[in-house]
Amino acid sequence: MIWNKVETCSRSEMQSIQLGRLQKTVSYVYEKNPVYKKRLEAAGVKPSDIKSLDDIRRLPFTVKDDLRDNYPFDLFTASQENIVEYHATSGTTGKPIVVGYTRNDIEIWSEVMARALTGSGIGKQDVLQNIYGYGLFTGGLGAHYGGIRIGASVIPISGGNTQKQIMLMQDFGTTALTVTPSFLMHIHEIGVDMGVDFRKLKLRTAVLGAEFWTESMREKIQEGFGLKACDIYGLSEIIGPGVACECHEARNGLHVNEDYFYPEIIDSVSGEVLPHGAEGELVFTNIANEGQPLLRYRTRDITSLDPEPCICGRTLIRMKKLTGRTDDLLIIRGVNFFPSQIESIILKRHGVSPHYLVVVERKGTLDEVEIRIEVTEEFMAKAAADVLKGGEHDIVSDVIAAREKTQNLVRDIKDIIGITVKVTLVPPGTIPRSEGKAKRIIDNRPK
Ligand code: DLL
């Protein structure tokens, strides 16, 4: 099912929508906001200079620090009386980043979320348990607006409350979930301990995002719950969830709602725009928002774009599932890698769970990486039973098995990523679980 026929329009129709909206937005921010006016003047560009889509390259980039420097409202282009909702990112240090929505912006958000949920295979027949956090985080309300728009029966439970989540899945006959993949895995773990067989419930679809997750995690989730999982992407600065989403038919790249959010891929060092297919930093321009439209906002997310129409019938440009963020990139002894690469390796090995933490320390002048990984419940249960039985032979073989697991992981990581790490196996349940986005890196190196 396709929500809006614009999702299937021709490239030239799309480009004409985009150009009209881009020209309007550049004039709008120029007139409405003195900070933007100054920035555009400094770059030597006037609204009337935007004659083609390529002219977008003349506009200066916007970065996270611009939002911080103009905290809270100096980049807003709508007056307070026209703002109907605020959101903000939690931000680990300093002030959060604030976003303001006009009534029209909420309309856009509901529309793109309706497209995303429809594309994932959800409709009015579904009972949608919305586990994304409600509040300043955009996940909860974004999925809520989309759910209401398509006529699904939305359960606004928000994050946390693991046992209640499971109870409602059972009692309300939940068929669809919107949730972060890491919290969904946590729900699975707790449910299995309680003796729940999720595969016997009515669950059919999950729309997962807000953090990285790999294909192997998708397989685990689909198998554990007996459902189909689609990836959804978004960021608060641009609108929240719904910037792009996979379709359930192909699940081969996320369809970007490019009639509202104009995407570019740039080389994150030179700022040059890269051709379709090349991997680089994703940049978005809001071409229809009113509250705080951002021009060429650098997301720091890394991906590539593919304009080929999809088998589902959509012609919207697709972005590849994310592989990392420029600021998640760890550089260890000259080797660059993303924690998500470690995750793919871990998930291919038996006996260890997908719960892991990458800890980086500086010892003297050298950076050292320790990867803490939980062993599975089954592995632990067998070892505990062997200890209780006191069978020396079995205990020794468990120790050997654990050592082999560690050695295999160290070798895989060395082979695939090229760095030597220390792997520490830890008991199940000892790595902190998050009720929203998972924290995978502790970087203790002096800044
Ligand atoms: O995470 C919005 C959202 C809510 C998206 C619910 C999807 C579902 P922020 O908190 O501003 O907004 O974080 C945005 O999260 O720049 C990415 O680095 C990361 N991210 C979001 N979706 C995905 C995804 C929401 N599907 C930042 N895969 C983005 C990987 C994602 N990373």
C-alpha cells in the first residue's frame, strides 16, 4: 500500500516540486530570520540566485553548533504564537537542541509518518503499541501522529515498563510495534524469562529506528517475535521520525520523503557534493517546514543515495541503511571503525548475545579497546549446572569453550576490522539496558 501518490511521481515532477519549495523556503528564511539573512549575505547568495536545484550548493551548511549557538529560538522563523509544539534532543553535554513546529509542520510530520507506517505494512486494522518515548524526544509523538492519521488503534504506552509492555501485547492483541531495536530485544529477554512465547502472539510488524541496528539483529528480532521488521530513520532537527522509512516489500534502502526533506551526500572533509551511490555524510534541507527550516543541515550520518525506482512502486530516492555517524567513528591506532561493525561480527557467533559495550582507554600513548559481551543464558546455564554437578571434566570443557569464543571473536575482529582488541565475556544481564537508545561506547580517553 502507498499512502500518497506523490511517493510514485516521476523524477521530473519531484524535481519541480522540490525547486518550487526550495525557492520559497530560501526567501522565507531570508525575510523572517536575521541570523539566516546574515549567513546568506555572508555567503554572497540572495533568494533570487536559486534558479535550479543545483544552486542549493551555493547555500552555506548548517551544523549542530549553529543550533546550540542560537539556543533556544534564534533560528526559528515562526513567531511563538504560531508554534504549537516544542521538542528537544537530550544532548549528552550542554544545552539541548530545540525544535519548534507550527500547525502546518505537525501536518507534514503526520503525513510522512503515515507514509512510513503504511509503507511498513501497517493500516487501520492494526493495534499499534507505540513504545517510543513520549515527551521531548520526537519518537513517541511522531509515531503517534502517524498512527492516528492512518487509523490504527494506537496504544500510547511510551518506553519503559517492560512487563506491562508484554502484558498489553498479550491482552490488547497488539499487531504492530514502534520501538527502538535495543529495547525490543530487552523486552524479548524479559519475556522469555517469564515464559512468554512471543511467536504465539498476534505481532506482525515492527518499525524500528532511532539507533543503529544490523541485519543480523533484524533476523534475531524477526525470529524471536515472529514478525517483519522495517527500518525507520529521522532526526529531531529535520522533523523527527519519518524522514525516511523502508517499505515492507523490498526492505532495500529507506525511501526519503524528499518532497519535504531534500537530501544530499557530501564528502565530510571537503564539503563537496558526491554523486549518487557514493558513501558520505547525509545533508538535509527542509523545503516545507515553517517553524525552523534548516538549510543544508549536516546530520553526521553516513550513507549513500539511490534514485532507482523500487519494486514497491515508490520512486522516492532511497538512502542505504546507516553504517555509522561521523562522530561515532572510533579511530584506534589509525584504524577507523564504527561500533556497528563490531555488532555484525558478534551476532554471527553462537553463545554470545547482542548486548555489548565498547570501552576505549588510553594506556600511556596507546589506545586500547575492550569489548564486553554477554554470553547467552544457555551457555551460562550449562556452565552453572556443570559446576553444581562438580564434574571436573565438564567444567574444564566449559572454560575451554569460553576461551575459544573469546579467541574467535578477537580473531574475527582482527581479520575484519584490522585491530587487536581485548574481549571480555560477562554474565547475561550485566550490561546496562536502555529503555530508549542504547549506549554502546564508553570512551575514557582524555579529550
Ligand atoms: O532518533 C528520531 C527517531 C525516532 C527516528 C524514532 C526513528 C524512530 P534524534 O533523537 O534527534 O531523533 O536522533 C537522530 O539518531 O541522526 C541517527 O544518528 C540516529 N538514527 C535515527 N534513526 C536511525 C536509524 C530520532 N534507523 C539520530 N538507524 C540520527 C540508525 C538512526 N540510526
